[in-house]
Amino acid sequence: MRRTRWLHEAWVLVLAGLVWFASASSGGWAAYLLAALPGSMLLSAGVATGLWPGDPRAVHFGALGGLAGTVVGLTAFFWAGPLWGLLLTALSVASFLAAGWLSARAFPAAEEVPEAPRSARFAAEAALDEGLLGALNVHLLGTMNLALPLALRTRRQEIHSEAREALECFAEHGWLDEPASYHVLPPPLEKVELRPARARGLNFERLSFDSGYEPHADEPGRERWLSYPRCRTGWAWVMRHQSPGRPWLVCIHGYQMGSPAVDLAAFRAGWLHHRLGLNLLLPVLPLHGPRRIGAVSGDGFLSGDLLDTVHAEAQAVWDMRRLLSWIRAQGGSTVGVCGLSLGGYNTALLASVTDGLACAIPGIPLADFTRMYWWHGPPRDMREAERAGLGPAAMEQVLRPVAPLALGPRVPKERRYIFGGTADRLVPPEQVRDLWRHWDRPKILWYPGAHVTFLLHGSVRRFLYEALCESGLVARDPERRAASA
């Protein structure tokens, strides 16, 4: 690709950044502070893109600067006047779209993945993903690509030593050859606490229980994991009908989710429960929501302590298998599972160690943590990881016991369903494709959009509706519109 194609969009970012700073020149220190946020991100992103095209972080911050500028630009009508306000807002929107086009040009084509359509909507959706990645970069403790090297810089030898010990331990027990044997069948869940609650206009129940999970006795990282008291209690949000025998759908949330308001909205719980008549159970993954150990939900899940990631996934599967036993004790004989993003990863993992599921529907799913680290991580920081002895090969082996690509699905092929976005910037489409290939190419939907905008695509809702009908969870109604709210 020619450098000049990059520079055209880069100049949009540079111009927007300069105009932002110019707008504050006569507005005093308050105006300067307001202008500095979008102005600095847009100017630096434009310069970086022009000088070093292909640096993904520049696109991240260009999109984030465009978003921030659009919001702050609306306030400029009051402190800079209507002409400045209109100009700043327009340039910020243009910068946001320019970041989306830059993202499109930098994104490599993936074999067996349909090409994303080139349109203003496509650019806006891609830019939303890029802006989210920029926000994750700002929050160092919660991001995949900065927290890994951050942990390595402070605990390099400890993490390296722990990884070596884990590989020896896993090999000795045969878990590298037979990853499914790593997952012990938990005891049935009999005692739970249920409390009524309400979020987003929906009534539900907060379910809590004693998880009972512990890493294997000789596993490295065991004591550290057991020192996280909030993870000892399992949580789930439940929506169930009074009439017995209704099918259940287990909905597994994504990274940094885990709160009722967000989870219920992401899965369109009102539609699934009230319109389609399903009982719903939304488990909270370890280190998320009420189980978090950091300032933000999800902190620690992908933070560089690889054994924490292994134990988080192992406990997630343990907890969900216990919750499945509770559902069946309530008379739930037909149970499907659906997950989004990190929840898609967990859906695939659960479907690889559990029998009797009516369907498995990973949506926009991660499939390989190791490649995600190397995809989103800056080259300098990934070299730091390799110096710590955690190159891709070693990391992949440490994570193998909880890798869905190392396990075989137990759900019949005709009841496996996958959907992914061709413009997804958080989960590269080849991750979705690789899970699809590993699952023997079941039904798949490629929607022409990005990661965080999947709900805007009616094709996703129609695909989910068809999957639920074909799996026997929902009775097909010719007069019911699958996409209805």
C-alpha cells in the first residue's frame, strides 16, 4: 500500500489537533484544558501515523481523540462560540472516520473471512473498536497489551519460573497431552442464595453460592489464586418463568463486563426471556463484577500472570458446570449456552468438557489468548515477554489446558453455531475462523460490522433466533419477528 494513502487520513488528524489547540488560544486556561484532551491525541496520532504508518496504537488514539473531540466539541458552542463549536465537532467526526479508514487499510485480509464492505458505517464501527482499544491502553491495569509487560517488568523472574514449573507439572500429569483431564468434575450445586433485584427495567434474581474451586494441590500459582477472597463466591443473574420445564439459556459475558445492567443489555435479556420464553442464567466470570480484585471488572484476568489466567478459566468452567447441575435440579432438561467475546471463549471451553448441551453459540469469540497478546501488544513489550521466557510457544503450552482449540467439542456439529464481525478490531476475524475450522465448519454468520456494534446488526439476532429454534430451545413462530425488541 502506498504511503500517500496513509498520509491523507493522517493529515485529517493533524489538522483537527491543530485546530483544537488554536480554539483555546484566547479562551484561558479552562478552554486550554478542555482542548488539550482531544487535541493532543489527534495531533500525536496524526503525526505518528504520517511518520510511521501501520502503528496500531496511533490509530487507537486517533479514534479515541475523535470520540473525545466530538463530545467536548459540543461544549465548545458555549466557550468558543457557534462557529468554533461547529468546526471542532465536524473535524472530530471526520477524524473519527479517518481513524476507521486507517484501521481498514492496516487490517490484513484473512483467508475464508468475507471482505468487510467499505462504507462510512464500516469506518465508524471500526473506529469504535479502535477507540475502545485506546481507552484500554489508558487503563494500564485492565488492558491486555500493556499489563502483560508491566507485570513482566516488575516480576519477570517470578513469572518465568512459575511458567517453567507449570509446564513441568502439566506434562507430569498428562494435561498437555489430554487437556480435558485437567478439568475435574465438580460436585452438584445444591445450596444457593437468591435475592430479587431489578436492572434496566427488568426483574431478575441475584444468585450466589460457595464456588468450592481450588487449583490442583501441586499447581504453581495455587496459593496466590486462593488469596483472592472474592473469587470464592460464585455469582449469576437469573431470569426464570413460573411454569416448569422451560428451556434454559446460559449467557456468558465478555471481558470487563459482569454487572447486571451491562450483561442483561448485551444479551437482550428482555427479548430472550419475555418474547422467546426462555429461562436465563448469566454467570459472572472470576475476577469480574462482584468477584473483581482490581479497580475495574476484569483486572487480573489477562494481566500477565499466566497461571492466574489458567485458574480463572478453570474456575469459570467449574462454576458453570455446578450451575448447570443446579439448572437441571430445577427441571431444566434443555440447556443451551451462548457467550460474547471472552464469553465466547468460555462457551467453547465449556462445550468441550460438558455433555448434554442443547447448543453452543460462541459470539465474536476469542479462540487463542497467546495470539491475542501478540496481536495487541506493542513489539517492544512483546520482546520483553520473550526475554522473560514467555515467547508464543511457551505461553501457548502454559495455557493449553484451558484452550478450546486444544479440546474437541462435545456438542453435535448440527447444534454448533458461531458468529463474528468482518470489521472486528478487538477479536481478529481469524480467531473466529480458527474456532470454526476446529469445530468442523458448523453454521457461521459473518456480519459486516465490528466488535462492540454486533447488536446493531439484525442478522445477528436472526441468526441467534434460528439457532435457538433449530436446537429446540424455542418453538418457531412464523409471525414472530426474530429481530423484534
